Amino acid sequence: MTATRRSAADVPVYSETLPREAASVRLARQLVRRALTAWGQAALEDTSTLIATELVANAVQHAGGHSLRIGVTLVEHGRVRVAVSDKSQTDARVRRPACDAEAGRGLLLVEAVASCWGVDHRRWGKVVWAEVVEDHA
């Protein structure tokens, strides 16, 4: 179920709880596209959906629990935040895989395309987020 609401900071947010499975990557991209279309932020779509893909794929692969939560926040015109919450206490970190490695580049890619990114630790898990600014899209 998609929830559209305003955050405590009075900014629009689209969010959805999804099963922690590979099919959720596609659903997360769809949520990001819907939000950006509704907000007239199409210029941010490619970068934002790429970030959603990588963050959700990481949660599916590495987190525990049965679900994850994706959220997209319109911070201001030309700036959005994509965030994925999961039940894992394990820190998300950028890896430097070998050239011939087939995986391990997700956060490296997020770091390259986002204007900023980070991890907020919670008692129940963590939130990995990245922001896209129109100049960086």
C-alpha cells in the first residue's frame, strides 16, 4: 500500500512497505516514478530510480526481516531524498570490489550519483538514504 503524506517537516512523502524480495526492486522504482511525476520532478527520475534500485537490492540481499520500507521525500523543488529502511543493524558501507567481481558496487554507484548519502541507525535497524539534486541528476 502506498502512503502519500506530509512529513513532520511539512514536505510531501511517498512511502510503501514492501516484502524483502527481489520483485520489490521494480515496485520501488514504480513508487519513485509516481512520486516524481506527481511533483513535476521528471529531471530527477533516472538518478532517483537508480538509487532506489541499489538501496532496495542491498536491503533484499543483506537485511533481515520480512519487509523493508521505501520512502521518497520532496525536500524542496529540484531536490529529493530516497530512503530505504530495514531491520538490520549492520552498517551500510561502500566496498571496493575487485575489477572482475560480479557484485558489491551498489553503494559505490549511489555515492557517485547522489549529491549526498548516509545511514541513520535506529533501535530497530537502519535507514539508508541518498539525495538527488537537479544539478547532480
